[in-house]
Amino acid sequence: MRARNVVETWFVALALGAAPGCMVVDAGPLERLRTAADAGMPDAPLVLEDVPTDVPPPEAPADECGDPEAFLLIGSGTYDIDTTGLNPDFSILGMATGGNDAFYQFDGVSGQFWHFHLAALSPGRNPVLYVVQSSGGVCSSSPVAVRNACTMSEGDEHFAFVPPTTGRYYLGIDDGNAGGGRYRLQVIRPMCGNGVQEHGEPCDEDPMMGRCDSMCRILLADLDATGTTSVPPGRHNDTATEAMIVQVAAGDTLDVRGTVPAGDCYPDVFAVDLPAGARIRATARNATSTACVAEMGVSYGLELQNAAGSVIATGGNDGMGCFGIDQMLTNPGRYFVWLSATGDPSRPANYTLRFEHTP
């Protein structure tokens, strides 16, 4: 600190200490002290070299998974990330992640809701977003959540995450293409029950209304006794965490009508709770459910997964011209039907997904 600043600080402190409250101070002595301390020279302007360039901002991600010095995510925030100077030194099982990777850490609490969104700002990138758990500074190579649904350049990835156990987690920002790039990360902590549908939250309404449960998941049921229901527009249901829950009783059929927006590379995911020995059939039909033929230029994809995320059945022709899944279940539990509708990216793909529950 220069002498001028020392004298100025002392003078102001002495003046404030002498007479508390509102007062008027003669600035003449202070200006004379400033001139004497600076030898009559004005302050030098701040130049770029005065600012350290080797110290990253406090929100910069770590280069290594498990680094205890990685920036700790606590609540909602937006972070711009540049991985061009980082290393491609972490790989997750079963996925090609050849790009440079970066990591944030956060303390996950079982049952707590997080939503992560990663967008590429550099051209030619294929973002990959995942969460891995760490113990003793060592990250597991098996992710507890991962997303690489959109493989186009300048794409984005997002998912909701509810920690299965309480512990330290690392959020990985990676890429399917080699090299680094610039990205924008959004971290959102929706609060279920506050009556506000926040980004990444399927719903946040009164559970007694019959459309939203206590975990802010949308319920789909035959409320008007027509045998049909519709996916509310603009609501997330592209991961198992955000899946809409289909309520179909044994012996009943429910047609769920929905739309995959134009250019959307994410599936629609539906959950159904079934007892042991139940038979579930899910059939993809056209928008009016009158036929099994998809709209012109649209093709369907179907998967049936268990609660652990293992695929136990995939869609196929059922012999009657319908594309669907027909599966007998040995174990009781929650199962997930993943529907993708691909085709002309310039227009939406409308569908009806028919659920049949046979005891």
C-alpha cells in the first residue's frame, strides 16, 4: 500500500472517531496530505499486468475427478467453462468420452433434487454430462447418472438427478469429440412443494388435484373415463427421475397422447408400478390411436427398463403390425417405458402410447 493511502485512511478514521454522527469536514488538509504523500504525482492507472493471470476464478472447475479443491456447488447458478487447457484424463464405463474433462463437486443428500443443463458454446462439440460418486478422493468410473442423448454439433445435454445415497459427488463436463471447448453449465435446485414449477421440475401443484404427486411428478390417469389422457405440453419427462407416472389398473387400458417437439433428441419416459406376475404391453400408435402406423416419416423406438436402469425388453413388431413391447414381469416394482419418435426434424412427431395391464 502506498503512503498516500496510509495517510488518507488514518485521517478519515481520526475524523470519524472524533465526532460521531453527521458532520462537515474541511477537505483542504486532506488534499494537501495527498499531494505531499504522492510527491505531487497523480495515481498511476491500473494496467492489465497488475491483475494476476495465473489464478483461476473461484468457480473454475477442477481438471481431475476427485480433486478436493474442486469448486463446491451448493445451490442454483450458471457457469461458463473453458476446457481447452484441460486434460482428457477421465473415462466412464461404456461410453466414448475423448474430450477434455472438467469437474465440480457437490454434497448430495438422498432424495434431494438437482437439475443440470450443459450447452456447448463452441462449434463441433458433442457434450457429455455425468455424475460420479467419490470416496477418499477416488471417483468411480461407473456413473450414477449420464447423458449423451444429443450427438449433433453445438448440442446440449440435461438431466434431473436425485442422489441414491448421501455423499460426495462430482459433476463431469466432458465431450464425445477429442479436444476442448467452451460450455455453459446451469445448476438448478428446484424446491418441490413451493407451488412454483421451476426449470427441470415436471410439476409443483397441489397433489390433491390428481395431476402432481408429492415428489412433483406428473400423474397420468383416466380422469374423465374416456380411456385416454394427454401429456401436458412443455413439461419435462425425458429421464427416469422426471418420468410421468401412468396409473393403469389390472385389466385396464390407457392411451397416453403426446408430442415429441421438432428437432428434439430426447425420449419421453413413463413409469408404471406393477406387481409380480403382471403382464405389461405398451404399443406405439398414431396420434389418434386408430392405427399402429406412425405418422409419415416418423419411426418409433421403445425400451422397457427396470428401476436399476437395465433394459429388459425392446420394441418390435408384435405380429399384428403394431410396434410395441409385451413383457411378463417376475418381480414387482416400478418399470419405465422409454419412447423415442424420430423423423423429420423440422416438424413435431405426435403419438399415442397405449398401455395394457394384464394381471
